Amino acid sequence: MANHEVENKMEKLISLAKRRGFVFQGSEIYGGLSGVWDLGPLGSILNENIKKYWTKKFVEDREEMYKISASILMPEKVWEASGHTESFTDPLVEDVETKKRYRADHVLEDAGVETFNMSIEEMGEKIDELELKSPDGNALGKPKVFNLLMETYLGAVDGSKDKAYLRGEITQGVQVNFKNVLDSMRPKLPFGIGQIGKAFRNEIVPGQFLFRVREFEQMELQYYIAPTKEEGERWYEFWKAFSMEWYKGLGIKEENLRFRQHEKDEMAHYAKEAWDIEYKTPFGWKEAWGIHHRGDWDLRRHQEYSGTSMQYIDGEGNKITPHIIETSGGLGRAMLFTLLDNYVEDEVDGNIRTVLALPRHLAPVTVAVFPLLKNKPELVEKAREVFTALKKEFGNVMFDDNGNIGKRYRRQDEIGTPYCVTVDFDSLEGNDVTVRNRDTAEQERVKIEDLISKLS
Ligand code: ATP
């Protein structure tokens, strides 16, 4: 894809997202906050629909699953145990003139240098050797290690405040509750604990719209298994394939998704095995989702740091520390990739139209109802009746009487509404309406009494 097309697609999407109430810049009237976005009315519904889809597939459809909702604030000790205070870092370089900050690995990768095996010192040497400059053309300083965790302080009195962190990943909220779930639910291995919630990372360079932000939601399953090689391999393969199927269910084309295995040096400090699902964005293949074999790292470390036993007692009374397969993805990235992949410009009746070809289970508005003319009370009344009945059944239904029908169709296409229903003069006599399909633009006459079953 040529560069201007790349910018075009992202720009068009960002503009549509704002214009139609999907995503707004955080605190925009104060100039915006970098790496922070707010969800508008339609974005909130899309976000909820993605969460519902995740919860259904990963938790509700299966017998061995539990879902929890842990707190965002966690004490420092948790992050020492999990290894994040030490290892949750990115290499940072500063433009010596402007003081703007960049990821040293990204600066090198942009210059075609592979950085997987590099220490921070080696990155500095390579930047010097290649005389790499900042995007503003200035020299770069020595790379430094930068921790992504966001700190905060709890308590009323200065000086005696306790340091805490906004969680950098939602995983630890599950791990610290492992014992509570064991004691309260008495699950048998293998079993899973799922969670959806916010995470915070002080990203050095947020960017690409929802792709890299400082506050985001994650959807994660921690799957606890017997600590054997066979169980590890079996469940790793299972969750890897399952996660890919789930991602395709966002309506994303198969050719735009792939697996990529992490190089040894790229793996997180806890990982025994790690693969990403990547999506082909207009700015290259990028991580969408991660499937990690975490081994016994989390439970062992929390047992050590908290002094609480994290062991599971099996049927024979043996105490074991389960292993964990994690499948984890960002909600904002899922939304961005869903929007990008389903953004289509096609031609209908000689006009270019923009369509979000969202799958029905994700579309923020399931069906829109129009009276043909807004100044004919009998049409409006009938359309209102149809609207009320459909709203009761489907929830997210929109009423629109503004402008000509063609324009109303375009507005619904642009937000991904699968069906539009028009009430016209024939409806008054025949008790039927026109149902128009977003994807084919075909229209069909349907009796009002059959409408709900037809749309279901
Ligand atoms: P990246 O390499 O892109 O920084 P990561 O490997 O650090 O991501 P994980 O720690 O595996 O990411 O987090 C799991 C998921 O959370 C990622 O696959 C991604 O979907 C999402 N995620 C991580 N960081 C961000 C971010 N800054 N903004 C939005 N989503 C994110």
C-alpha cells in the first residue's frame, strides 16, 4: 500500500470515528491528553459488544471458567513479585535539542537494524555508529531504561503516603486472587479465570490512534493446568488456535491475520513460550493478541513474596503449583483492527459510499427505522410503532426521519447498521415495510408481523 493510502485510511477512519461518535480525543477541549482516547456513544456500544463476544466465547460457553473483576490499584509488592518493577521497561532516547523522547529500539528498527539481542549499551553504540538522528534531525542522547508502570501515592498525609501502581497488566489481579477463587469455587484443574479491565502503561511514544495508548482495556484468560509438558503443549496449542478463531470472529479477513513466534530474547521475563497474533495494519504487521506459557512464574513468585500458599491439592492429596497458559489481548486494538478491516468504500448507484461492514453481533445499531416523510403524521406514527417493537426486541435501534432516504441509508452504512426499515404509504394499507440490507443494498418487502423473526 502506498504511503498516502496508508495515511488516508487511518485519517479517514479517525475522522469517521469522531464525526459519528465512536472515539474522541481525551480531554479534547483542553488540547487533548496524549495517548488517551474517550469512547463516544457508538464506540461505547461497539466496545461493549466486543466484550460480550469475548465473555461468551472464553467464559460462558465453557464449563471450567470463572470471571473476576479485580482492582486497578495494587501495592508495590505485587509488582516486585511479578517482576515488573525490574523488567517492565522500554529503552528510551531523547532528542538533545527538543527533549522529545523516542523508543531506541524503534529508532534502530526504522533504520533496518534488528534489536532483539541488543543491550541498552549496544543500542547506544549502534545509534552513534550509524549517526542516527531524531525525526527533527537532531542528535540523540544515550539510551536509558524507562519503566512503563504508572505510580501513584495513597493516603492523606504527605510523607507517609504509600506507593502504589495503576496496574500495568490485568494479569496480576487474577494471580493475586488465585487462592480466593480456589477456596470459594473449588475448581478442578484445568480451569480458567477470565477478566476484562483497564491497564495503564507510560508508553514513551503513544500513537497510531488506538494502537498504542497509555490507558487501555485488556481481555484475558489465565488457564491453570497440571504442571506437565504434555498438558502444557496440549493447552498451549488449544488456546492459540481458539484465540485466532475468536479474532476472525471480529469480521477480520483471514489474510490480514497471522501468527508470529517471539524470539528467545524478545520474550517477557515470565514466558516459557510466546506467540502473537498479528494484524496487517496500514502501518505494517502489528501485535493484536498474545498467547503465553507463563509456567509457574506468577504463583511461585506470589507465594514467595506474600508468604501465602498458592498450591493446589489434587485428587490424591498432592500439593502442586499449576502452570498457566495465558491468552491476552487489547480491547482498543481489537476495536481499531475491526474498524480498519471492515472499512470499505464501494459504489452503489454510481455513488461512492463508505460502509463499516461490521458483523451483526458487533454493530452498534442493529436496525434503523425511517418514516418515508417526516411531515406525514400517519407515516411517523406507524414508523414509531415499528421502532418501539424492534427496540424492545433488539435494544440498539435508531429512529431517523432526517433528509432523503438515500442520505439516511448512507448515514447508517457509515456506522455499520446491518438493516434499515422504511415505512411508506403502502405500509399503511399493506402492513409491510421495506427492509434494506447494508451489504447487498438490496431491498425486500416484509410484513410487519414477520419483521422480528426476519431480522433475528
Ligand atoms: P507491544 O509490544 O505492542 O507494546 P506488549 O507485548 O507489551 O505489546 P502485552 O504485554 O502482551 O503487550 O499485552 C497484551 C495485549 O495488550 C497486547 O497484545 C495489546 O493488544 C494490548 N496492549 C499492550 N500495550 C498496549 C498499548 N500501549 N495500547 C493499547 N493496547 C496495548
